[in-house]
Amino acid sequence: MIKEILTKIAQGNTTWNELVKALNLTHIEMSNRLETLESMGYIRTVCQGKTEDVKNCPGCPMNRTCSNLKSTKKDMIIKVYELTEKGKRACNTHE
């Protein structure tokens, strides 16, 4: 399951609901797995903020999504993960 989650994150622009559905997990299970992967050093949080606070961060893969959400879900929390070097090695993803 670790490799599948890391691979999905490595592919980029995957939403929370897409991860949950693709991996057949509940939201709580996904949250627990992501917390575990982060504590183990496989992933890191690169953005965490409410949509009302997020500007069009030029380098962020989610900037278009955040911009679209700002008008409809002002208090939604956006969290973006990326693989660490350890995570890349674990899923054999090299950028």
C-alpha cells in the first residue's frame, strides 16, 4: 500500500478523493497513512492553508485548483504533499 500511495503522489495533481477512491480507503484510513508516511520521511507537506489564504503560488501544482476553490469553498484546507528522496527511492521514481 505504501508504494501505491507514493506512486500516486509522484504522479502529481491527485486530489484527496481520487486517492481515496483509487486505493479503496476511507478518508480516515487515508489520513492515517499520509500522517504515517510523513512521519517516516517518505513525503513532506509543501503547502497547507485555507483556500481563502492561498494566493496563486506560481510553482504550486495546485494553484489552479486553489484559485477555483476560493470562490466556492472559502474555508477548505488545502494540503499538498511531495515525495522526499526516500519516497522517490521507495517507489523507484526519479525526477
